[in-house]
Amino acid sequence: MNRLGRHDQLNKELLPYGSGDLDPDVICMDGTPRRVRCYVRGCQHTLRVPSRGANGEVCPDHGIRCHYSPASPTYTYRDVRRNIIASPEQFVRRIVGHPFKYESHRLGAERSEDALSWNVFRSLQEAGRLNDLARLITGDASTVEPFLYLWGICTTDDDFSPWDLLISARQKFESNLPVVRPNTEPDIALHLPGRYLILIEAKFTSANTSYARGPRKNGQSLTLDELLGLYQAPELEMLCLRKANSADHIHHQLWRNTTFAEWMAKVDHPGTKPYHVNLVREGYDAASAEEFKNLFNPGYDDQFQQITWEWIYKTCTDSPQLGPLRRYLETKTAGLKPAFRI
């Protein structure tokens, strides 16, 4: 089957469209409703773009909806499986729509960090390489593969059940929130009971966001004082409340996940060491990570790290089984352009 032929969205052996397949020079037609030429290189179909109240048209050859903005055009697959390189059928049947997963409707998007997270970490899991990654983060010499949780859902042995430790942490810290908002949902977790517990906050095209002093930003956000009041406990030692109380802003996802990691590790076992990792693209968000690291008490700053998708590519994908993952990361796009510095 031709890589760019009709119905290729159903061929599970194909990678998602990459930098060699897409044309970043978008052709936008005059008139209304707005139409663009399909973003796959060489395609001649023109498509109505999605707009408020209208889904837009799907390319009959390539199975994508083309979203348009002058700064960052992007696209979404009609069939979520075309965005997935590891266990696509399991992903659709067991993850999409899972009641423990917040937001499933963006998983077919080019810029979906959830699809990226699944593709990378599920691929490493299938190749038995999660332990290599965990060892590089923690220094722990164990050769046992850790449990993998994506969005609090256990993917080890295709369990797909909610993580009891995360449920307990939500009950501890989020049972009395002052606003209706989503619970804390760690993107990725690696857990070897009695040894380490790593929570990973993954970023792709978005940045680490923060709460500043003053009123809440919107109906779902917390104030900075509420964040510090809710996500702390006397037994926790990693983060310094004195430093946080004098800060003019705090990166709230990093604060919440660090609090969860330490508390969950203590509940798991006295020997379980907590880690929080911020996973970003190379060259992005370094300043926010340095700011956040300054909020740690002495002796704990090594338990927060910032790593990059490019670093994972360089250090953990040398197995022959991971050839598709390497090619995926080499060609992955954001806004139709190469996403990573590979």
C-alpha cells in the first residue's frame, strides 16, 4: 500500500505523518467558509477547516482534518489509531474514554502530548527499557522493570485499572477543593514498590504554567495561597513552604505533582524514594524548572529533574525493537514542522 494512498489511516504498520510527509507551506483559499489544501505533501484536495459549530472536512485520502491559524496550522486524525505507534487497538479500546482519564477528545491531534506520552512510554515498556530510564533518573541499580502508569491508569500487564495510591492522594489533598476543577493527573509514573516512585509532568507544545499572587485566574484555578494551603502536610519535607510563601508566583503543576510524589512514596513504603520529573522539548522551559528547583529544601533538589524528549531518544532507544520509536521521534512534527532537535 502506498504510504500516502487512500485509507492509509487504517494501516497500523504506518507511522503518523512526519516532517517528510507534510508541507509546512500552507495554501489557504480565498472566500468563506475558509478552505485549505490538505497538509499532506502533494495532496490536491481542498478542505473546509473546522470552526465553531462545524467539524470541518476530512481528507478522503489521508483521513485528517486540517486546522488553520497563520501562526501554527495543525491537523487531527479522524481515526485515533493513526496517531498511535504502540498497541493502537489497546489504546482505542482501553484508554480512549477511560473514566479515569481526563479528556480523551484530543488524542488524535498532531500536538497531543498524551498521544506522544503513550507512544514513547508504551514503546519503552514493550521493549523492556523502562528500567533503563528509571535508573538514569534515580541511580537505583535494580534491574526489575517498574510499573508504568499513564494518567493514573496501570498499563503493566494490560491491567488498565486506576492507581490506588493516586486515588488516596487525591482524597488526601483534593477532597475539599474551593472550586470545581480536574483532579491532579500525573501524565506518567514509574513505580518500583519499596525502591522509587517517579511522577512525570510531560510538556509538548505547552509550557509550565504558574499561579501569581492575587485573585484566581478563572473559575477552575486556585489562588496561590489556596495552592500552598491545600498541597502540603506536616510529614512532607521536600518543598520549603517558607520559600514558597515569599515567592510572587509558583508553577502549580510542578508543586502539586511533587507533593503527590512524596506523599505517595511515604504511603507506599519507608524505603520508597520520591522523584518528580518535568519532561519538555530541548530548549524549552529551562527557566521555570530552575525557579521551581529553588523551592526545595537542602538535600532534596536532586529529586526534581528536568529531562527532554531528545534525551530519551539519545539514551533509551538503541534497541532494535525501538526502531519505530526512533523514526517517530526523528520525524514528529508540531505545527507541521519538526518538533524535536534530532
